[in-house]
Amino acid sequence: MNNTIDPNNLIEGKDFYYTPEGYKCFTEKYHLKRGYCCKSGCRHCAYGYDKKTGEIKKPDVQIADIQTKKSENPISENPKIQNKMTFKEQIQQGIPNELPKVKPYETEINHAPKRKEILSDAEQKLALQNALRYFEPKHHAILLPEFKEELEKYGRIYMYRFRPDYEMKARPVSEYPGKSEQAKAIMLMIQNNLDYAVAQHPHELITYGGNGAVFQNWAQYLLTMQYLSEMTDEQTLTMYSGHPMGLYPSHKDAPRVVVTNGMVIPNYSKPDDWEKMNALGVSQYGQMTAGSYMYIGPQGIVHGTTITVLNGFRKIKKSPKGGLFVTSGLGGMSGAQPKAGNIAGCVTVCAEVNPKITHIRHSQGWINEVVEDINELVPRVKKALENKEVVSIAYLGNIVDVWEKFDTENLHIDLGSDQTSLHNPWAGGYYPIGFTFEESNEMMANNPSKFKEEVQKTLRRHTDAINKHTAKGTYFFDYGNAFLLEASRAGAAIMAENGIDFKYPSYVQDIMGPMCFDYGFGPFRWVCASGKPEDLAKTDKIACDVLEEMMKNSPEEIQQQMADNIQWIKGAQENKLVVGSQARILYADAEGRIKIAEAFNQAIANGEIDTVILGRDHHDVSGTDSPYRETSNIYDGSRFTADMAIQNVIGDSFRGATWVSIHNGGGVGWGEVINGGFGMVLDGSKEASRRLASMLFWDVNNGISRRNWARNEGAIFAIKRAMETQPLLKVTIPNIVEDHLFEK
């Protein structure tokens, strides 16, 4: 019998336990109580499911029969067809000829919230027509009512029935079918983005940020994987917002895949435009590395946040030891903040309204302590500061309580920020004060106008409390989550005296931009395609050796950046941040990226390690035009232009990238940013060596050139240095106008 289990009433120790890495692991007793096999290769599967063969080895265990709607259509559904196929055969099959069995809606999975009802009756019909065009007409009579129900119930058509039976994870690249090793590597990266341990809403194909999608539906996933398994190195697959348009003839130096996400006409780039286009199945919000197949789990944001906190304390000329960092948000990427605070060495207080995610982060070791009473929080923080503890404390409650209470208690905050998902303020990204978590969720669903009113009221109050602290010397920065933007839209006292700028900088504007991006340092990353931890350890050592050798002769201007990254890579294994694929991130400039990549390629050629996949976050020197984040330290009036991101993806594509992507939206919201990324496969060949040198040099120096033209001092230094090392590079240098001339 198929039992409905309340996920809120599971008993730790009986129904589940937490692994040393912090993952929730369900017991055999739970699986029996649930009543069916999910075929995900669970550690304590009660049904003897074999991931290699797809067969259930314990037929005597009664698995629930899922009741499906019957149709007069004589075309039968085939519940066993995929179970008899190998993993490679299922990939090569693509969309199955016969319908797979309807899958149960698994309540223990973290699902996306119901989306806004925005389509007219005619548009709902169009959305269904759009969805059904993936399937042969003989299946339409069965699928039409099913997809209609999904659209009404969830606001989107995800095609849950077509979710694969095999375990979703990054496999060793050798386990993928195909004619192209580059295409196999892309399949690995796609599956990593949808791994249950990595993705926020895996069944809705959303990796992070609440709406950062890899695909819009499961048909797109199946068809894309099939195309990748069929293509050669003389073809290119084009991806239109999750939809695989097709394979086209190209050549070996062309990208294997070109991805676009959310690229709409500018006048149709408002939030409701996205809601409508996404519901119609014609566009998607790819965030940054979600839609570009380059997400590597939490370590990317941990590293970036650690560098931000370290440089924040340097900016105020204070050691992190005995310093206080106050922020909010523990869900998704924001959960990295307390871990980063610990690595930086300060006292961190992070507020979160969601009890579930708070206790999960605590059980995972991402936070050290949880305090639920604001009156207990103050003495605990004072004691931690007095003893110069390195500790992260989660306050289970609204962040406004913390700012206001610390003000009345005269508790000094050194660094303050916010990392709630304010790019998505009306759908759970930010919660109003004065309501419980449950009350807020109910208001969000049933009285959205009231919810918006309360959120904006809270933003005004939040800003007022921050202003009181900054008047006492607190250094506050926006963490790129659109806090300043949404506070200004709410009418908060957040604007500077000129009425144009914000009172406070973004972290890129004041920290990452002038200290890292202007010098070409950004989030370079790699994935070991073998899936072997020992390969990752070898690449860590190779990268560390390269950086230490470079630092011996690096100029004084970048010595601190070099030292920070050497310290990071040396502690990477100890911090145990790998989730999903065997991946690593560090901040490096063009010279560092090229030398590290070349050392990897040589190690592959020597047989020391297997294939390596290079990439980066879109949040980088050149990849993103975002006026309130990545390009917020551009002061020549061009920060609202997007030439840099577009030039970057075009330049990467003909200089050797294995795949490229360009997106509308990411981090700060749809219509607020244009961002792009790349992936590059290293196979130890001379061709790979040629490509990496050409593409990585451009990928960084394009952004430095633009920052140089904006008269950023660090970028002028960096691009002049780049021209000295590469005689074919010639960049226009700005002439600086003396201010006194304008006084006349």
C-alpha cells in the first residue's frame, strides 16, 4: 500500500538519521512505511533495487500500486520498460516511445512552491499545446489532463511522469554513452546540477535560488541528454532556455553546446513577464551556474563569502578575531555565511525564520549554536566577543529583531550585511516581522497584496535599524541580493543625500570589485571528471604549487590575494566542502588560471590524473554586467550597459570553450543583470593546451579592459601588466582629467 507520510512528523533515529557530512539519510523502516521504491539507489533501500540493472531484487516486498487516471485511449502505459534498460540505454532512448508509469509526488523531497496563476484561459491552452509538442499524438489524450492538472496545481508543467528512474548524480565520465568526450563531460555537469544533495528543488529541475532552473521540464532533460549522447565533435547543440533546439554542423574548435536563458526583448523583462513566459514553457530563469551546468554545491559561495568577510575586516582595519559579523539567511547559498565566518575567524550571528533549515544547518555543522530567545542572544554574543571566540550563532527569528535589540543594548556590530533572497521578495525570499513562519506562508499564498505590504514595511524598519548602527561605526554592505534595491522600492531611508546613489555599497562595489575583480581575481573552478577524490587531492596540490611559485615574483599589489588563495587551497581538504562532483574553487587571475590549467593538462597527458573540466562562476571579472553587484564599482555611467558580458561569451565561444552560456537574470533578479559563463574540457592534448591559453586570457582580460576604461586604478595597473606579458594585446588606456579644471 502507498502510504502518505507527514514529513514534519518523522522521528530522527527511527525514520532517518544525519550522516557525518550532514545529509539526511532515510532508514529501511522508513522506506517500508512509505510503501514503494523510489529507485534512487537509497543507502537503506528495503526493496533491493539494483542501480546497475534497474531491477528490484526483492519481489516479495509489496510495492504500492500508484493509482492513475484511466483513459479510453487504447494506448497502454509501460511501467517496466525503463527498469529493463541500463543507464546508458535510458540516456540514449531520450523521450520513451511508450509512456512510463506515473510517479508518486514524494513529500519528503524539497519541492518548489506553487507559482503565480498568471495565464488566461487561452494562454493555458497554449501552454498545454507547447508541452504536448514533445510527444507523439498517440499519447496526447493521456497526457493532456495530466499536464492540465500540473499547471493548475503547481503553476507550471514539470512532466513529473518522465522523471528518470536512475539515480541523479555526477557519474565518472566514462559511464556516459556517446561519441564525444566533451559531450559526456557536459552530461556529468548537468546531472550534478540535479543531484538531490546539490539541487534545491530537484524534481522541478531547480538548482538554487528558488527559481534557478536547468530545464523547464523533464522532456527537455531527456531530449538534451539523448542529443549529447549522439553528437560528435563536429556538431553543436543549441539550448533555448532549457529547450534543445537541435544539433547543427560545426567544427572541432566550436563549442559543443551554446546555452541561452531568459534572453527576452528588454521591454518584456519584468518579473511578471518571466512568470508568464515560464508558465507557457518558452523561457526560463537560469540564475547563473544553474542554467549553465556549472554549479558545484556550497563551496563556491563559502570561498567567496570568506574572502568578502576577510577583506571587510581589512577595510575597517580590524582583525576578525574578536569582531562581530551580523547577517541573515541560512537557506540555499546564504547558508554558507556562518561557515565562512568561522573560516575567517570572527563571531557570526545569522538570523533565519525557517526552523527546518535552521536545524538542518546546525546538524550539518554549518552553524555552531542555535538561539531562539533574543534576550539570550545578547549575553551569549557579548561573552563570545569578550573571549574572542570563533563561533557562528543562528538566531531563529527575524533579522530585524537582532538589529533593533543590539542597538538598544549598545552591542557594537563590526560588519553587517544581508543575504536573504530579495531578488524574489514576494515568493518567500524575505519574511515580514510580527508573523510566524507559518502565518507568513499562509499570507503569501492567500493574501499576496497584504504579504507584499508587510514585507515592505519590514524593509523600512530593517533599514532604520541598520542606519542606527552605521551611525555608531558599523560597516554595512549589500551582499548582492538586491537588499538596497528592494529597500529603496519600499520607500526605506536607504538613499544617499544626492537622491541617486544608495547610502551603502554593495560588497562588489567596496570589497570584491576594487580588491579582486579590478586585478583580475575571480572564482575559477574545476571538476575532476573521474569522480575520484584522489584526483581532486592531486589537483589541489598542483594548484597550490603553481600559486606558491607565482607568488615569489608577483607584484606587491596582488600579494594579499595570492596569500589568501594559497591558504584556502591548503585548507580545502580539511574544510570538507565537496558536495556532489569532485570540484574545487579558488580566486585566481588570468596568469594563475592559465598556469594551473596548463599544469592540469600536462598531468593528464602524463597519466597522473584523468580528465578535468574547467569553469567559473558567472560572478566574475568579465562574465556579468550587473549595476548593483558585479559592475557596481563602475563609475563612468556605463554600469547599466551589457556590452562586456555579451562580448565575453562571443569571445569565449571562438577561442576554445567547450560550452558557453548567456543569461538574463541571476542573483539580483530577472531584468536586472546579463551574465554568462563557460565550461572547458581538458584531455591532455596539445589542442586543449592551445585552447585554454587563448580562451582563459580573453575571459579575464576582457573585464579588466572594461574596468580600466572606467578609470579603476587597480584595473589600469592590471591591464598594463597584461600588455607587458602579451605583445599581441593592445588596450586603450584612459587619460585622467584633473578635477581642478572643472573648478574654473
